[in-house]
Amino acid sequence: MQGGLAINLMHFARALRAAGLPVGPGKLLQAVEAVEAVGIGNRADFYWALHAVFVNRRDQREVFDQAFHVFWRNPDILKRMMGLMLPTIRTESPDTQDPLSRRVADALRGTAPEAEGPEKSEIEVDAAFTVSAQERLQEKDFEKMSAAEMAEAKRMLARIALPVAEVTTRRHRPDPRGPRVDPRATLRRMLRSGGDLADLARRSRRTRPPPLVVLCDISGSMTRYSRMLLHFMHALSNDRDRVHSFVFGTRLTNITRHLRHKDVDVALDAVSAAVADWSGGTRIGTALHAFNRTWARRVLGQGAVVLLITDGLDRDAGEGLAAEAERLHKSCRRLVWLNPLLRWEGFAPKSSGIRALLPHVDDFRPVHNLNSLAGLADALNRDGPRRAESLRKWLKEAA
Amino acid sequence: MPNTLPASVDDTLDLLRRGNYVADRSLATALYLALKLRRPLFLEGEAGVGKTEIAKVLSATLGRRLLRLQCYEGLDVAAAVYEWNYARQMMEIRLAEASGDRDREALGADLFSERFLIKRPLLQALEPDPAGAPVLLIDELDRTDEPFEAYLLEILSDFQVSIPEFGTVTAPEPPIVILTSNRTREIHDALKRRCFYHWVDYPNAERERAILAVKAPNADARLAAQVVGVVQSLRGMDLYKAPGVAETLDWAQALVELNQLELEPSVINDTLGTLLKYQDDIARIQGSEAARILAQVKTELAASTAR
């Protein structure tokens, strides 16, 4: 191949990488091979050859398409544009270090946020009842926590592991007390002794935790909880595999990839950058519709458990919500609704959003402090009937 | 010469056309690259757009053997690659004992030879074939689990399988590998990196009419045009499952069986089940919506023929 084209391909690959596609040197070699194979006589062939090499997922098509048309019309433009991008990258780099240095500074400064008058006196009252600070924190509403308590709660949240009742799979594992005979292993064992009789080898079905899908409301009415719940979701994502996380207000955002980051601050920063509708209105029906349409079939396979975290206060007054909730309920193994409003003594399921959702969930639980999250672990571990006892009372009230 | 690989993108298009597969140029380019550079082709797309069909057509037009591995959760090496035939091995030992004249060394070497190896599709695909390397279809890869996906990495990059008792089996000529996925779960990048990737989209109206002409030749041209028009506008709507090409063909066949020469709103209502597979979708389209779409399609068709 002529050197000029190979160099241009290299620049194109670099441009794609700058645009966020995972393009490594291996891909570039493939691209050179591919272009050699189809030739450069036909622009369409050239396009699709590069497409087959560089595009790996459907959502990358748009980026590739734009980059291709800008670059191969006039490669210089893109080079110049990349030159322009460089300074912005440089200004960004201290930004990304910022949370880290802030944390380091916090650590050096000591426990500064403790100096808060009224909260402190409350602690003393509790101390008189000899309740340890940690126990008290477990009962405390997220809404009423001071900054220092929040920090402690986040630390405790990070340790919460959610055991979900495992489902049996089609795979087997050797198990001396298993219910089934394993003919393959038995024969192999007999072979060892030259065909003499041997003990039967047994096996049982392997189990694995089902996928967990979290749909969390981040609208204005949930503001005080959403930050905490994101910490909870981050702890979940890093504790086990097959966790899919979504947040919604007026629209639905998939934040699974962002939450996979081990460092909680980096992960949450990525989330806040990705989400456009923080603390706005809630359109639960629209969000569930979007989920059912584009994600349900991809993430609800293999018997997923869904946690729906919302206060059920809907801007659309529950319009279209019942049908979407019903579909969601039908396509998952268990739908658990976590509602922070449930902590109030006088809570009654009166709002139309809540009444639309209630008939289609398997469990209805509070989520406002650390204890309720820990209790959630028990609820998920108990596989029991699809509909939990706790729900009956609320259904009666809503009727 | 049906048995040679295509030499250009146009050749590839011709080859697919001979197998009654109407492809667009983007797909043909990806396929040509996969054939020419001997790398697997990874096809993603909605259900029913003709991903599996490509492998079948390739095997028929190139005169190669088709090996199909249908993936499912729990698929393991014994079902996908190889298994020892333990029963025959036992018998061999018993026979050797009964005749009493064979030495142990020879028996030991013989027991794990090819005679006792049960070959599953992946191992078969690596064997030499006089007609040329076979077409290996790994269908609906997203249904299997991650461990199996990881196992495939060795086979798809080096075209070899290691069997502990037997040694490594390497293909003299790499098979033509087609992988398909419906995206019920994301496939790992490590696997995709070893393949050429193509997203198989719904065809445009012109190509879909061509597909109908090839696959359902009994359908009246006017009926076919209307069928395609309705299906295309359904795909633009907010449905749970938009109809694929397979559904279009089913519908056209059903209408031919019912001796329809033209679409009527009542006929659409009666046959909607061949096209849409969700009750919610059917309930939404049935009745006035179907009549509205049909009227719109008919005016558009009339306008295009008048021009």
C-alpha cells in the first residue's frame, strides 16, 4: 500500500480514538488489510470496509459516520480540529484530579464538618440512652443527617452486600450428595480402574445470583435521598456482577457503565455528567415505557430481580403508568418497590401514581435509612411467594 | 464456478443473489472482507432480519458444509466441542481383556485416539474437508454465558482446540465463521475484536420489495408493494417489537393463501397476528389505525406510479 494512505488511515484511527471509539494498533493493521482487500476504487466499499473494522457496537455508528465524512473529505480539517481540542484536554486534566486532591485535603484537615450545633446536642441525648452512634445512625432518616453523618453512612453503605436468592442454572457441578447421577464422570471413574465397578458419581445443578436491575428516581422530590441511593447502587455494582442501574426523572438514563468504576467519587461524577435531568419533574410512565421498549429485553433475561426506587409522585398523574408497570412486572422475576415516603406514620397510598403502581409490584418497602436497606437484603434473600405480606395492607388502603 | 470464494464486493453480491438473498452493499462488503481475510463475521440486529439466513445461503452457494451451533444458557464444552465416547472405551477394555492378547501400552494409546472422540460442531469445523472449509454458524451467541464466550476466543483467533488427552487440533484452512446475536446481552469486546462487525438493519422499501419478489414470487406486485408500505410505516411507529423481514414474508405468504390481490383494512385486522407478536402492539394497530396506515400507503403508491 502507498505510504500516504496508510498514514491517513493512521490519522483517521487516531481521530476515532479521540472521539471515544476503542481503536488500538491491532485495529489499524486490520484496517490496512481491509482497505487492501477491497481497494480504493469505490467510496462506498471503502466506507463499509472501515466500518466493519472500526465499529464494534451499534451506538458507535453515528460517531464513525461523522468522523468518516469530515476526515475523508479533507483530512487537514480534522487534524486542525484535533489541534484545537488539545488545549481543552490540558485544561481538563487538573479537573479530573480535583476530587482526589479535595479528598486528600479533607483527610489532612481532619474532621471539619463536625461543628454543627443542633445535630451535636441530639447526639448527646442519644448517648444518654447508651445507644452507640452507629446504631443511632442506622435508624436515622437520610433526610435529617448532617454532613459528617452522611459521610459515615456512606462508609457503611459501601459495606452492604445484598444477598439475592440464587437461581438454578442449566449447568451442573460435581456434588457427592447431588440428586442426579453423572454418567460421564462415573464412566471416567470406572475407566481409571480398568472397567471395574465404581461408585456412582453424582452432580447437582449449579446456582448463580440472578441479574439485578435498579431503577432509581432522581427527581426533585427525591433529592435528599438520591445521592445516598447512588452510593448504594455503586456499592451494589461493585459487589456483584450483572447489576444494571438506571436513573430517571423526566427521561431514562443507563448509568451501569459509570457505576462500574471502583472509586465512588469518580463513578458519581461520571453519573452526574451523564444525567441531564437532575432534580426535575418525574414522569414515571414515560421512563418505564423507555425501559420496557429499549432495555427490558436486554437486561431482564435469566430471571432478573428489579428494584424500583421512587416516591411514586408523578407529574403525569399516573397516566399510562399502570400498563407499563404491568409489562415490567410480567417480564421480571420479582419487582420490589422501594419508597422513602413509607417511613411516615400517616402515609396513605392516595396519589394516582402510587395507586397505579401498587397492584403490579411483589413487595413494597421503605427506603429511608440504613436499616431499611439492610432489611431489603433479607427481603431479597427470601424467595417466597411473588407477593409479599407487607403489600396487602397497602393494597387494601389504595382500593 | 460455485466453489471458489468471491473476488470482489460485486462478486459477493452476486453470490448472495444466487442464493436468493437480497443484500445491500454494506453487508456484502463486510462479508467479502470476512471471506477474504479469513476472519469471523459478527452479525447483530433485531430478530428476523436475516442474520442466520446468510450462513445458510453461503453454505448452499459455495457448496460448503454448514455446521450450526445453537447457543443456550448452560452450553458446555462437551456439547459444543467434543466428548469422549466412554461406553465404547469401556467395551474396548472388556474386549481386550476377553481376548487377552493385547499389551497395555497399545491399548492405552488407542483408548484416547480419534476413534473414541465424539466430535461436536466446533471440532468438526476444524477438520479438513474436500469441498473446502465448512461454514460454521454460531447462532444467538448472546444466549450463552460468559465462560463459554471466553472459551470461543481461542477457537476464533487461532482456529485450534486443545484436547488434554489428545493434543491440539488445528484447522488446515480456517472455517467461514458467522456469529449472530440478538443483543439480549452485550457481547464482550475481546470477542468482537477478533471479528468483523456488521449491524444488519431493516431493509429499505426498495430492497424489501426485491426480497418479496424473490422469496414470495406468488404475491401480486401491487399487493407486495402495499405489504412493504404497511410494514415500513409500522417500523417507524413506537412498537415493542417491530416486524422483521421474516414477518413480512410470513404475512405476504398468508395473504397469498387467502387469495388477496389487494390489502383491505378488514384483512389487515384478521392477519395482524402474523406481523405483530405483542398483544399491546396488536391492540394499538387494529381497527382505525390500520385503516389510516393503509390509506396513507395507498395514496403514496398512487403518487409514485403517477409520476
